[in-house]
Amino acid sequence: MKNWYADGLSFACTQCGNCCTGTPGYVWLSPKEQKEIAAALDLPVEEFLRTKTRLVHGMVSLIEMPNGDCALLTEDRRCSIQSVKPRQCLAFPFWPRLLASKQEWERAAMRCPGIGTGPRYRPQEIDAIAERGTPREVVERIFLRRGQEGAEGAES
């Protein structure tokens, strides 16, 4: 069966912060990500876990502010850990839930100005980004390569 995004999808992060605000949710962190983020924040891992995360069903998730915003979002709505952003955040908007249907994708686009802009991702790339088992490094390479191709195309 042909998926609804067989022709690919365009996306370029505008760093608007919309995906980090609003409705509460979970940002799951692997042990490696926990260590990387703690180091980026110049905190011992134990302090980072105690002050910036919560345990949910035996898994570690970032905490949120009372208004639903990620606790690691700056006042100007920027990610304070951009260089070590968790894989889950890096993969947005190519989350399985948002790729489930064209309607879900369009609903996400109402909050995300980057959806529908920028480089076009092929279905194979989208599926690799969406796959939870895909390592962060692979996801970063796909985004970096696609971002470079988009920049090269803009220069033409």
C-alpha cells in the first residue's frame, strides 16, 4: 500500500519553539542523552535528573513548566540544549503520530511554520527519522544533508 507521503514532505525548522510549548507531553531521554544534556548544562548527572527530569513508567522524561513549556526552553523560546537536543526532539515533526495521516500532518502544520517549507525529504528518509531505533547520529546526518541540499538549491 502506498503511504500518503510517497512524494515526500518538506520541512525546515524555524526554531520558533512551538513544538516545545503548550500541551504537556513526554520527552524521553536515553542514558546517553541524560549524560550529554547534564554536561551541556554543566550539572552533575544526578542533579540534572533530580531537577530537570521525572520518572514516568520507569522511563526518564524532561519536566515541563506549569504552562506546559519544556523546562529547557529559554525565555526567547529557544532550546537551551540545541547542540545535544534529544533524538525525539530532533526528529520532530517526523513522529509516527504525525505521519499517521495527512490530517495529522496538516494539524501539526497549523502550529509549526516549518512544515511545508525547506528541503523535501524522501519517504525512506522520513521513515528513518521516525523510527525510534534509528540512532541520533543517523537522524542528524539526514537533517544536515537535507539542509545542505536545500541551501545549495536556494543558491541556484
